[in-house]
Amino acid sequence: MASFSDARRRGRETTEKFAEAIDHPSDIGVLYRTNLFLVAGLGLIERTMPDIVNYYQEKEYTGRVRWDKIYYRFARSSRSR
């Protein structure tokens, strides 16, 4: 579990360092993606891991992790096929 906490911390540090080095407008899109998937994603993984461990130890494992923060549903097309 400590490795997941360390990965989240390092992901945040990496993103912060990248934010300091931005020198082109297109870098903002890259920064957005690193914030979304590296920082937020690693945080969600860190919150999911205890449920996985608890599952294998036959303990309660129904913690709510909001994966919809980074993966959301797109609207469906109204066209019928």
C-alpha cells in the first residue's frame, strides 16, 4: 500500500514540475491529461487497492470509489439504426 501512496506522490511531483516548464500552448492539453490520469487516476487506484486486499482477505470490500471522475459516459446518439 505504501508503494501506491508513493506513486501518487511522485505523480503529483512530476505534474507540478511539468507545469513549471510549460512554454507552448499545446502543453496545456498535456498538463490537463497528466492531472486527470496521473494525479487523479493514481489517487483513485490508491483508494481502490484496500478493497482488493480486503476481498482476498475475505473482509468487507464495498468502498465507493468515484471512477466517473476520470471516466464518464458520453451521450448516446439519438439516431436509431
